[in-house]
Amino acid sequence: QVQLVQSGTEVKKPGASVKVSCMTSGYTFSSYGISWVRQAPGQGLEWVGWINAYNGNTNYAQKVQGRVTMTTDTSTSTAYMELRSLRSDDTAIYYCARVPGAMIAFDPWGQGTLVTVSS
Amino acid sequence: QSVLTQPPSVSGAPGQRVTISCTGSSFNFGAGYDVHWYQQLPGTAPKLLISGNKNRPSGVPDRFSGFKSGTSASLAITGLQADDEADYYCQSYDSRLSGFYVFGTGTKVTVL
């Protein structure tokens, strides 16, 4: 079955960087995109960005533009999200999700990675 | 800030019917973009509930149904059950933003 398994909890200081991984299995990795979504404590879902696993094209939310880079490794069917210059309001659970195509629903989702930014 | 507005909470007794609204604009629903719905049980990742306005993925009970018209969408849950208690989010595409996807503000469903 299709699975997305994310890396573990991260604790970072303000100004640092974090790189979260999303290892996929059960489908042809390059035939789909991967979106990243975050959820701050007690808050709703916020779309962070998307990467096309076939050609590497990306699109990022305005809020993180310039601080985020999404990449993929097709040899290991893994997607990565790096967020730099971390601030306290970046504290959130970060989810990856498979995206069949533009405007198509996200399914399935990874289990989430908690990133805490604190001095 | 989200461009899709949902009521913060709805509640109902077991067996009842509840509906969750999701209000958008001419830049998302009104432009013809689909709505998708997700269920997030406490402490878990979101799960796709309805795709493409009204389609239920395999395994989703037919107690859940989706509808979209104009600049609004809704999710209905009939025969409410205790394990339906969760947060529900709508999602669409918005042509106005530099990014692609937008989520609703989220609705907490409480089973009384």
C-alpha cells in the first residue's frame, strides 16, 4: 500500500535550519507530486509548498518564499523540505502528502514531523 | 490567513445529521476549482474524506457526502457517530495567490 514515512522530531534555535524527509513507498514516485502542509499548535492547516517529483518544479507559499527549498531523491523515493532562518512561528507539525496532479486532493499523508523552534 | 471560511464548530447528537459549510470566492470555487474535504482525528494526520466535490475514496462510509455550488461548498454527515468527532477541513485551489492550494479555517465536530 502507499505509505509516506517522515523523519523524527526536531528542536532548533531561532535562525537555524531544519530539513525534514518524507520517504515514500508503494507507488511510482516520479508520477506524483508531494505537497508539504504545516499545522501550528492548536491551529489549522497551512499549505507550505509543492514539488513535482518528475521534473523538480516547485511552488511555495508566499509566507515561506525565500526560506524554503523542496527537493526529491528519485533513487530513494524520498522528498525533502528544508526551512531556513527559523522563527518561533515556524513551530508546527509538518506533513507531507502525495498529490496526483494540480488541483487534485492530497492522499495519503505522512504521519507528521514536529518542528519546535525555541531559544 | 485562510481564504476559505468554515464555522469553528458544529455539534449534534448520535444519529443526527450535521453540515459544515465552506465559503470561498470567485477566485476558487467560483472559478470552477474543486473542493476536497479532510478529516483529522485527535492527534493524527489528516485523512482524505471527499475529493472532487463529492467523491468518496474507498473505505469512506456513505454517511459522508459533499456538495459544491457557486462560491460555497458543504460537507454533510448523517447518522452521526461518536468516532466522527474530529476536525474537518475543506481545501481548494486559489488563482489569486502566488501559491496553489488553500485550506479552510477548520470545523470541530462534537458529538453530544
